[in-house]
Amino acid sequence: MKPFISTKVYGFFNYALGIVMILSPWLFGFKDQHGASFLMPLYLGWLQLVMAIFSKHEWGFIKIFPVSMHCFIDIIVGSFLFASPFVYAYTDMIFIPQLLFGAILFLLGIFVQGSPVTSEPTHVFKDGLMEHTADIDEPMSH
């Protein structure tokens, strides 16, 4: 399947999702909880904001972090956040926001243009950081 989410839309969603994740304990009424149910959206929301600031997309400010790497981390973080209510056994407290945030991050990471899952791979460094052909070892003979 081809990626259909532009990096411009992705950049906006990075900031929006990060802010909503940070505010989610107060927005969804679980600010009195403790442990993973309270901390996971906070930590991962801040991670999302920091990655958005440093990403090489239209909304990035510092533009150091490749979009493909950001997408890959979103897939991992989304999977982790989606599974966290079951792994940390807080499904009896609150779990719908974490499931939604995890699913959104996972799907954004897969379907953004430049995602390592749905796009052709590109090299970040020209010639793979090779400075000259003497860096290549001779093939070993058997």
C-alpha cells in the first residue's frame, strides 16, 4: 500500500497529538491515577513533541531527525502505548485514550510519505559515509 499522508499533515499531527497526550490525564479524567496509566501518555507526549521539533518536515524547527526514523519510532511507540494497558494491567482504570493514541501513532508511522515501511529506502548519507574506495576490503577467498 502506498503512503497517503503528507509530511506537512504529519508534522501538524505530531504537535497536536503530543499536546493532547500530555493533557490527556486532565482531559479524560484520570489525573488521580498513578503509575503507568498516568505517566505513559505524559512521557510519550513529550517525546512526540521533541521529535516533532527536531524532525525534517515542514513543521520541524531544527530539522536534524529524518522523517523515516521518526516514523519508525512512532510505530514502536504506538505499539507500546497500544499494548501498555494490558502489559501494565491498568485496563480496569483507564485504557481507551492509550489505545487510541497508540493506534494513531502506529498508523501515522506506517502511512506517512517517507515511512520506512511503505516507501522505498533512501540513504541519509551520500555514499554511506565512504570517503574513498580504499575503505572497501578485498573480497575474501575461500
